[in-house]
Amino acid sequence: EEVVEPEAEVVEEVVALSPEAERILALETDLEALGQKLRTYSETVDRMRREFEASKGRIQREHERSLEGDKVKAVTGLLGVLDDLDQALANVDDESGFVAGVRMIQKDFTAALAKLGLERFEAMGEVFDPERHEALTVMPVPDADQHNKVVHVMKQGAIVGGKVVRAATVVVGKHAGTAAAATN
């Protein structure tokens, strides 16, 4: 025969609270709910602040890249004017007041472009480097030490912000004996 255990009686004790105690209990419950809401809002504000700071930094970096690109465009556009001044002054024999004035303009123009970050480099005598030089042609040279080196510069190269924005236009030396030895 099966033994049936009597079920334990659940006794709920009803305690009557005073109206003040009920009010305090209700206020504590409301306070806990409001505290949770405040924590949620605080976490949301913190997350939004982090997102804002990240966006601000990203926008600043994009702005700086855009400014750098605009500066490169402006400088490289004006570089041709400077080349023309250089060419004109290279072919002048007299030193009249006019020529002296043009030389002064050239100097000021060069300084203004340097303030924008332009650096021109003289390629004469350098070993040919396709990253820095654009070879128009090769020219036979009598000295083997001049083989594959820049022997004439048509236009100087330019760098802005550490990047070559215009390769130097050059003529590269080619020594007949060195070229033949290199192919063997």
C-alpha cells in the first residue's frame, strides 16, 4: 500500500500595513524603477558621447585629408608658373632692373609655395629612380660613372607633404661599355 504524505500547507500570512508603510513601500518601488531608468539613460548618454567623439575625430581626419589634397592641387597648379619664371630667367643675359624685379618675384613666389609645403628637388647627378624622375630620353655619356644617372634636368621635381607630386623631367646617361657589360 502506498503511503500518501499530506501536502504541506502553504500559509500566507497577510500582514496589514499601515497607510504610511504602504506609501513608503510604493515610493521605494518607484525609486528603484526610476534608478533603473536613470542607469539606462546614463548608459545611452555615455554611448552617444563615445559615438560623437569618434565621429568628430573621423570628420577631422577627413577634413585634414581634403585640405592636404586641395593644397597639393593648388601647389602643383602653380608649379607650372614657377617653371615658366625659372625658364625665362635662365635665358636672360642682362641684369636690368626689370630682370632683377622678375628675379625678386620668382624668389617671393618660391617662398610662398614653400609655406604651402612645396619642396623642389634637384635631380642632377642622382641615380635614375622612376618614382622621382621621368626620363625624356637617354644620352650617351663618355664616363661610366654617369651611367643610369641624371645628366640633364628639364624640370625640377616637387614634393608636398613628403610625397612626390611631380617627378623631375630628366635626361639619363647611358654609357656604351656599362650597358653592354650589364646585358652579358
